[in-house]
Amino acid sequence: MTMVHSLTINQLIEKLRGGQLTSRQIMEACLNRIDSVDDKLNAFISYDVEDALAQADFADKARSEGQEGALLGVPVAIKDVIAVKNHPLNCASKILGNYESPYDATVIKKLREAGAIIFGRVNMDEFAMGSSTENSAFGPSRNPWDIDYTPGGSSGGSAVAVSADECIASLGSDTGGSIRQPAALCGCVGLKPTYGRVSRYGLVAFASSLDQIGSFTKDVKDAAIMLQVIAGADEKDSTSVPEPVPDYTVALSGELKGMRIGLPREYQVDGLDTEVKAATESAVAKLEELGAEVKEISLPHTEYAIATYYIIATAEASANLARFEGVRYGARIDGEDPEEMNCRTRGAGFGDEVKRRIILGTYVLSSGYYDAYYLRAQKVRTLIRQDFLQAFEHVDLIATPTTPTPAFKIGEKAKDPLEMYLSDIFTISCNLAGLCGVSLPCGFSEKGLPIGLQLLGRPFGESDLLRAANIYQEATDWHTKRPDLD
Amino acid sequence: MEIDISRLVKLARIELKPEEELRLAPQLGEVLGYVDKLKELNVDDVEPTAHASPLSNVLRKDELADSLCRDDVLRNAPESSNGLFVVPKIVE
Amino acid sequence: MEYELVIGLETHVQLNTCTKMWCGCANEYGSDSNTNVCPVCLGLPGVLPVLNEAALRKTALTGFLLNCSVPGYAKWDRKNYFYPDNPKNYQLTQLDFPSTVDGYVNFESLGGIVKVRINRAHLEEDVGKSFHFADYSGIDFNRAGVPLLEIVTEPDINSAEMAYDYLNALKNILEYGAVSDCDMEKGQVRCDVNISVRPKSQSKLGEKVEIKNMNSFSGIRRAITYEFKRQVEVLEKGGTLVQETRRWDDDAGVTDSMRTKEDAHDYRYFPDPDLMPYRPSDEWLSAIREGVVELPLDRKMRMMSQHKIPQESADVFVREPLLGDYFEQAVKGVKNSRSVANWVINNLQAKLVESGTTIDGLTFSPAAIGELVELVESGKISGKIAQEVFNEMFKSGVSPLGIIESKGLSQVSDTVQLKAFCEEVIVANPASVDDFRDGKEAALNFLKGQVMKISRGKANPKMVDDLLREMLVD
């Protein structure tokens, strides 16, 4: 029998409508699940039981009064980098202390309008910097398929919470793969919308020109439901694009016939795990069998993507994180003068990875180095973007593995930042080029760890992306597998 | 690659313990060595990309909106007094 | 050796928009501390800026008033530096693609008209305000995010006096364009000075010294004068100058070194990823062009030639544009424009100051002043009565003719009635009559005064003079 907390949004809403379930029952089921598994997994930094149940009761009352909502009564967990009014906001860092946001992010407003229960703060790499959720001041999250392994990151908690059925869906953020990579490593669906598709207002910025909020869900249908709710231009975000929001759930149905899928030649990299290679190749074969036309494409500047990314992202981060200095909020360590106070507060408040990136970003912008690093990276970004735009003249989607390997062990790469960076090879270009992308389960390694297939689409091409992913999912059952946590 | 980490942490206002400096400096050097890869490319005639979308002229009207009440403004302050955020004395 | 001064000014001016630059908080001086703030201008985690259209419009208008061009592309950059009053610890500004460039200001200085070129006027955001107490400092962020225009001159200024005149002319222009209230006491205008000194024969510029912390135009004039003297003394003694930033101490009247080039800031500018560039459309620009007003200097020249008023009067009207507007309305159809100018400057302005009212609060129209002048011109009332009429007008708002009629203040020019007044005075003052007849001219003035007195000021003084002479001779 399927447990209540394992249901998808789609299934839940049906049961809520039919009166077979109440939101309170769902919320209680999730809370019980957290009670039984989260000691092991550490997906949640914090959650407020009373507040969650009050929201559930409110949703039940609204429904009994005849109200509807795409997410009415559905618990959605929030990555600890998105502001929720009167909830703690820590970015998994020590530096924010007891900070509580006095305002709601735009996505939170939208979720509330759709009736969602805004529930809990889920774990992440500090300030979204990392690929393993080990860089958290609240301890690492663990992969529900094997707790010796990382769940990936930076939105590790968001992925774990969904994959381990601790919540129905969650929000994360993706700057270089932070949604798609943990979704792949935990075996759920992670959608990174096109830059500008979803408002960033209320998302604590890591790298403003790359960050985008997206969802973790149990299947592709749910990803469409979530995107429908959170997409759209926002007058509070100058970079959100006033592009009409299509009906994504309608776009799911259709066929793959005539859809052209490209396989980038340059993604056959050394270090690509044989099991990952095999799983993604058979996924592509499946897509072909379902009617897609598969062809090889070229993205010639692929090998420069990681270097480009780490210059641009760290430069932007060095400025974005300057506001955490102990003057207006957060934990402060006092000093003789403001400068000393700032230095001590930041020295004690930030973890290693954040410090590394701020220092690197400071370096690439500093006098005498700007042209050689930052400006050059911005130019290479242009080349990478052009690669994709040219490729999309010949294909509708691009298929790749989401990650070069399945999940790695906790501690395995922690001492070698560069090695960790290099594992982002398949996800990073999407952010540099401003595309949309999704990762969906496409198999398991021999050790039983999930493998993800990444599909990339044109800017604002989420409908094609979701349709292909959904058709694949309807023909396979990888997404229905659940980790055994008992 | 060697970098002057003491100058950078001063600019970035991050106090590093000596052992942290010893740990971070070679890691940073390694990353910088890696990103030097970009120097292989000729980008003379390439326009830089600062934004992932091509928008321009995004404006708002000059219309008043609610400010926060002062309690909310100061609620998260490490220290405040008489409606001001308190910091160690600024000396120049 | 003779030395020459080379000065460039960077003037920061707060734009008088209704709301701040990136958020809808009030752009307002004098509110309780930290009450005009929101998550955006407080730099809370997760917030984003959205550009205020009025700030951009007023920037372009200022550009036009300063004869600048408005390029087809402008963008925003982050200037990174830590300071407790800087909420994001980066300031949004325009580095390499500012909103307006390449202009000039013509103004009067040193007895002629001079020109200073404007390098650029770019838009940036103001920071919060620090208050210093015995053992801590306190920050108010009400000012943080107020739109600030930075107007940068070329190094075309060569004396303290010229700098002072430039600043006054600039302030006047900005007030004319209604882009800023330019109140120095409220910190709405702030200025940094870049100064270098070189021997007159030398073409290469001397080391640039930046002076900060002046809080009045006269303070700037004093600081430049001091700094010129200091630098010349260093050079005369065979010393060398270094590129540095110095702080003006207004009480002591000296500058002190703040920092030298070696420890100068590294601002690490880069394009702001949260704000999109601006490409002004032709329609937008031409709508702004329509708001371009007559510049102060142009106005002065026009007023002098059109109304034939003296330079001193025109200066007052240019300095006080509202008074000038009032004059231009009052003078319509009046022949003696000088007299109208005098009335507006001497009487109206004094009365406004005395009563603490403004021109907007006046209850009579500008035409009433013109009417009053015409009444004096035509001999209907004396200057003295006119004064009384004006006072009444100021109080009640009734027109001059109305006051004259209701109070019977019309000048008496009727010979029969005037003769009767004279008779009465001659009879009552035999001694003075004798004195006059003995050739003492002053006695006549006394008698005239008596006539004016009993006529309560209404007697036509010219006619009284003629009548008395006539009657006393007989």
C-alpha cells in the first residue's frame, strides 16, 4: 500500500478533492515520517509543527468552504536560502544567527496563493556553495539510498526531503546544478527553469546572473504543477522576464514524434562512470524508441565552462555576501572598530567553502586582474551561450547525464575543492547560457544509487522539456522506486 | 599559482586564523591555476555577457509603498539604541 | 615662482523624487530614524533593486540643463567597499556607461562669463547616516537608497572663487530644473574637490589631492584657498606632493591627510547583475526635453534686455526664481518696469520675510503690484499712500483701487480744497510765513509738511508747493 506521504501532488489533490484525505492527515504523515527518518538523513534544519498543522487546518477549512488551489493543503519544504516571513533564514550558515525574515519571497507568496503549506527549512551547502550539502553549519545531509553517501548539493536537503517522502515537494535553487545534481543523486525530479522564468526576489543571492529557483518533485507532472504556480514576471525582480506563462500541465501530453534530441559530442568526458554512461544511453535509446529523433551535436566551448563559472559566480558572490558583516542582522563578534568587527564576524561566521569563494571572487575583480579573469570569463560566457543557441537551431532538446558519477561518499571530495568543482561539468553550462533543464531518474548503479538523466531546453522551452520528460517517465518506472529507510 | 591572500582577506574583511590561511592558500592557488585555462581562447572580438537574458528598460513608477515598522527594522539588529543600529565607534 | 591651481569638482546632489531609487520608501528628510526603510534599502538577504523611473528622468533632465548628451546605452555597476552606513557594502553606481556625458556650464565669475566642462552626471544611490557617540556609533538608514546624482567637472576651474561661483551657478540650475532642493544643511548637496598645483610654466599636471568633508560652499572656497597655499609652500621648500585624500577641518581651517595612494580603495567595480541596462527611446527623451527650462544666466540676460531692469535686480530675480516669475507677471502692461522691480524686491520681498509667508500664500495677484505702480505713476496716489495701500493689500488681498476707494485715499488735486488747506496752515503758522518771506527756503518745507499732515497725506505735494509759493508771494 502506498503511504500517504509517498503520494505525488497530483495524487494528493485528487484525494483531497474526493474527501478521502485531509491536509492535516498529510501534514501529520509527513511529520511522522520526519520523526522516524530525519535523525539519519538531516534534511531539515528546522520546522515548526504548530505552524505547519495550523496551515493544514486552514487549508482544510478553505477546501470545506469550496475553495480550490493548485497546491491547496500540500506541504512544500523550503530550501534555507529562500525568505519566508517570520521564519528563520540561515542559508545553512552560522553568520545569520537568529535571523528571521520580515518578508516573504515572491515564490512563497505564490505558493501561499496556491494554498501550499509552507513547511520547514531544508538543509543545503552554506549559501548554496557546494555540491554535497557537507558545507552546512547544521551538519551534512545524507543520501536516503545509502547514508554513507552525500545527497549532492547544494539543495541536498530539498532532494532528500522529497526522495525520503518527508514532504510532497520542495523548493531549491540552482546556480550551477544545485537542483539537478542532488535530484539525480537522490532519485527525484529536479527542475531548473530558464533564468528569468521565476522571480528571484527573496532568494538570498549567491551568483545573481546564474541563480534560479526551481522545484523537487516525485514526478514530472508535479514539476509542471509547481512551475505553473511559481513562474511569471515579478515587478520586484528586474531580471524576471515578461514572457507569457503557458499551461505546463496541458503541455505534458502529446508525443515525442518529431522532437529532435541532441547528444553533445564534448560530454563524452574522461571520468564518466560506466554505469552512468550505460544508464543514460539506454534512456536516450528509450526516447528514440518513443519517437524522438536523436542526433549528435557539438558544444565546442564545453571544456571552458567550469573555469568560466567559477570566475563569474565567485565574483558576484564576493559582492552579494558583503552584506553579512554584523551591522544590521546576524551573529556579531565585536571589535574595536567596525572593520575589526566585520572581519571577526565574517571570519567566524563563514565556513571554508564560502571563504574560498569570496576570496577568489575578490581576487578576480581586484585591480589589475579584472580584465584577465572577470572580463575574459564574461566573454567566454558569450561563446558558451552561442554554442547552445546554435545547437538549438538543429535540435529541440539536449540530453546528457546529470552527473559524471553516482553519489560519492561523505568526506570523499571535501578536502579537494577543485575535484568537487569538476563534478559539475554537465550542469554548469545551462546556467551560463540561461537555459532550462531537468534531471529525472533513469536507473541505478550496482550499489543501488540513483542515476539521473538531464534534459536541457531552449530559454523558455519548459513545455518541450517537461513533455519529453513526462513521456519518458510514463514509459519507465525508475521514478516510482523508493529508498528503504526502515 | 601564488596569491597575496592577506591583501584579499583585508579587502573581503574576513579574519583568517593562521592555520586557515595555510589550508586555503594552496587550494585557491590550485583553482586559479585551473581557471587560467581561459587564457587559451582568443576573445578579442567577443562581447561580454553580464546577464543571462536580454532585457532592458525595466523601471518602476515613482510611487510610495509601505516601509517596515521600526520594530521590524531593528528586530534582527545585533545591537540597537534609540532607533539606530549600533556599531563600534567609527574612527577615521 | 608663480603657481597655478587646477581644480575639478565632484558634486553629489540628491534628486527630489517622491520615493527612493530602488524601492517605494519615502525620499524624505527629517523623519524619525529608520522609519523610511524596507527590506530593499536595508539590504536584507534576498532583496533586489528596481529602478525608479523618476530618478532616471530627472538625471536626463539635469543632463540637458548641463548641455550634456544622453547616450543610447546606460548600465549600473557595483562599487565594493565596506562601511557601516552602506547596507549592501556595495554601492550601485554608473562606471563606464553613465546616463549623461560631455556637457558644460556657463556662469558669471571674476567679472565675466566663464565655462566649465562637465565630464558626466551619473546616477548612484546614497548611503545611510552615521551618528557618533562617546563609545559607539549609530546608523540611520533613512537616507540609504536616495537617488544621488554625481556631477563631475573637467579640471577647468582655476581659483577658489571660480569654484565657489560654479557651485552657486550649479545649485541655481538644479533648482531651476526642479530636480533637487539643493539644501546643503540637509546634506542634499555635497562636494569633493580634486586639486593640483603646478608652476605656471609647467604643462604637466601636479599630483592630484582630493579634499573631502566640506559642508558649505564657503567651506569649499576656504579649503581650496588653504590647500593652494599649503601645496605652494611644500613646493617652495623643495618638497614633493603625493597623491592623497585629505580631510577639511572646518573649525581649524586646515586639511589633514586621510590616506595616500598606496592605501587607496580597490573598489572592484563590475556590472550589476540585478539591474538591466537602460536604452532611452527618442519619445522618452523628447518628452524630457520639453521640461527643459530657461537657464539662470540666459534668464538674467533676457530680463535685463526685455524689461530694462538693472543688473542688480535681474540678479535677485535669478537667485530667487519665484520672485522673478512674480515680477514677470506683475510687469505685464506696466510702463515703469524698474519701479515694478523695486516694488517686488524692496517691498514685497521684505514683507514676505517679515510675515514669514511665501509667494504661494499671497492673496492678491501679481497684477495688483502693477496696478499700484500705475497709480503712483499717474499721480493718483503718492508714494507714501502707495505704501499704506500695499500694507492693506498684503493684509486683506483687496485690489489697490478698491482700497483707495473704500478708504478715500485718492490724492487730493482739487485746487479749491488744497487752497483751503494752505490757508489754514498759513494762518496757524505766522512765524514760519515770516521766515519764508525773509528768504528762508526751509520754512516752506515745514509749511508743506503741515499741509500734508492735515490732509492726512492725500494732498498732491507738487500742487501744494506751487500753491503755497503763489499764496505767500501775494
